[in-house]
Amino acid sequence: MKRIILTAMFALATLGFASAQKYCVVDSEKIFKSLDEYNKALTTLDELGKAYQTEVDNKYKSIESLYNNYMAQRASLSESTRATIEKQILEKEDAAQKYQQELFGENGTLMKKRVELIKPIQTKVFAAIEQYAKANGYDLVLDKASNASLLYFGEAIDHTSKVIEELKK
């Protein structure tokens, strides 16, 4: 009997605590896309990525040309010459792969540029969300853009447009 009473009291206390909390939902992706500076940063990153990819492609085309020339002449080359050329091709291939990693890798040039351009915008958006939440008494803000487990929310708690308005002030 005591166990049932304690369980009921705990359930009531939990419900009372949960209902006292105020929360809202925002779509951070929509907020970011509403900012011109974010869209410009994405365009800059896309252009930079395409330029880097062209450089990498050119390196691989050069290696492919070297390989094709080698294969065409292979039969007439001495064993030591073949070994030297094969070694050069492999070294160039390795250098091209390293260059590609330097540009596109986890700590590559493009990722560093992304951090440089996007991080200040993220900081600004997250600060605006925090400021909006504090000003309106929200204890919890859920992001429907990045939370794959958010299965439902009522439009009444979606405050995305209000955060965008705050950012544009």
C-alpha cells in the first residue's frame, strides 16, 4: 500500500514539474537560410570547393596521361626504366591523394574555411535563440531541423519566425 501511494505521489510530482516547464520548437535550418550572410558563405564555400576539385582533377588527369604514355611505351622500355617510371607514377598518385586530403579532409583547407565563415553565424543564431528563449521564459528549445527523433510538434510551439524576426532587428 505504501508503495502505491509513493508511486502515485512521485507521478504527480513529475507531472507537476513537467507542466511547469515552458518550451518551444525552432527550425535552425530555416533560420540559417533566412540570413544573407549564411547563404553568401555557402556560395563562397561551394565555389571554393569546385575550384579545389578542379585542381585535384587536373592532378589526376596528369597522372592518367603519364600512365597512358607509359603503357604505350612499356614494351620498348628496359626493366629499370619501367621500374623508375612506375615509381614516379605511384609517387605522383600518392602526392595527389595527400593534396586532396589537405583540401577536403577533416582538417583540410575547405573545412577550416567553413569553420571560419560559418562559426560566427552559428554563434549569432544560437545567441539569438538563447536570448529569445530567456526573454520569453522558455526553459527548453527543441530544434526540429536536426532532431531526427522529433516526431510531432504543434505549430503553436514553433517559434522559428519569431527568432528570425529577432535576428533581423
